[in-house]
Amino acid sequence: MSLPLFQVDAFTDTPFRGNPAAVCLLHAPAPDPWMQGVAAEMNLSETAFLWREGDAWRLRWFTPRVEVDLCGHATLASAHVLFARGESGARFLTRSGELSAAHRGGWIELDFPALPVREATPPARLQAALGIAAVSFGRSRFDVVAELSSEAAVRGLQPDFAALSALDMRGLIVTSRGASGYDFVSRCFFPAVGIDEDPVTGSAHCALAPYWAERLGRTEMTAYQASPRGGEVRVRLAGERVFLSGQAVTVLEGKLVVPVSG
């Protein structure tokens, strides 16, 4: 037996840029250890698994090490695959509630929960792991957010990944006001879940949208995640929801061979 399997570069319209995600279409739910094994085999920051539940899709996301509660780029990749197969829109049932995706002017717009950032004391030893002074620290539902003084500081950051992985947090988002045509920039580090630096992180922008909306006085902004691959994210804050818009391109399409037990 075989299953459709795709690799999609998300938050970009250029192959080998943005954030690559694997998308696996299932006929029915699969055992968790098997999905985790596939994600480890794919060795991308996330692998998405989808199967039909009524008129919606059940969607789960796995890093090479663990299942995660929210992932933007693999959701964008999943919507891109479904739209290419003739779907006009998509509803996803996830561990973070119901999410949706729609076409908007050549981009795919995701409806995600906002994750407000509250000022907080950083975990002990975080400043040393960063290797640079931060303007402020906060926490969202999942991650620590550190604002740096400039875009140059964000782009030039070289954190200690081993030290970060030992701290009490899922991951670290560093951000600053933009200086190159974007409202704000960011980079994201998740060594504790097996990803030293994530190329473009949709879930991080669920926190960055309300964070920068408060500071810039705008609810619609354009952001850039300044990883080596890089990617553009358009954000729109609407109350307790964040709309994330991005583009995507399929770079690989194949079949996952599944052994038949019997």
C-alpha cells in the first residue's frame, strides 16, 4: 500500500526558500508511533498528517522528535496541497481548535488563534545563551519572546543551542522592528524539540502579530523571518484571531510505501 506524500516550501514562492514541510494524506487515523517514525524519516521541522473527518480534515503535526500543538508552515503546506488537488477551501481540526485556510489574491490565508505576549522574567541563563542584551522579554502560550535593539542584531545573532535546549521553554522567538521594508523581523529557535533554527514559523507570528500591533499601532503588517532560507509572512490581527498569509511551492511529490501486515 502507498500514501501520497509531498514536500512543500512554505512562506515563499521560490523553491528551496521558506520552510519545507512534508504533507502525508491518510485514508484513516494512523498510530502515533508510526507518524512519529515518518516525521523522523522525513527529518524536516514538521511533517503534517491529514485525513477526512466529515466535511473537515483532521490535522496533526510532528517534528522529528515530538508532536506539536500548533504549526503554521505545515498548515500552509497542507492547504497548498489540498488546493492543488481541487479543494476550494479547507477546515482543519487540530489540537489548537478549528483552523481554516482560503485563497486571497494569490496567497493562502490561514485563520489561527492569537497568542498574546505577556511581559515576563526570562528563564535563568537565557541572557547568557543569547550572547546579546535584549530590550525586553515576554512569554506567549508556547515560547519566550525577546525583543532586540535592531534588525542587524536579529540577523547577526548566534545563540548557544545547547544552552537554549536546557532552558524551561519550548522555544525562543527573537524580534525587532524592521529596517528593510518590513514592519518587523524575527528568527526562531527550538532546539528542545529538535530544531535548532526554524526557517519560517507561522505559530510564532500568532504571538508577534499582537506584540507588534500594540507597539506599532497597526493591525495589518508585513513580516520577514530572517533565517538563512528566509520567508515573508503577512499578518492581520482581528481580536482573538490572527490571519497569516503566505505563498507555497511544491518541490517533491511521491508515494510513501506502507508495509501491509497480515
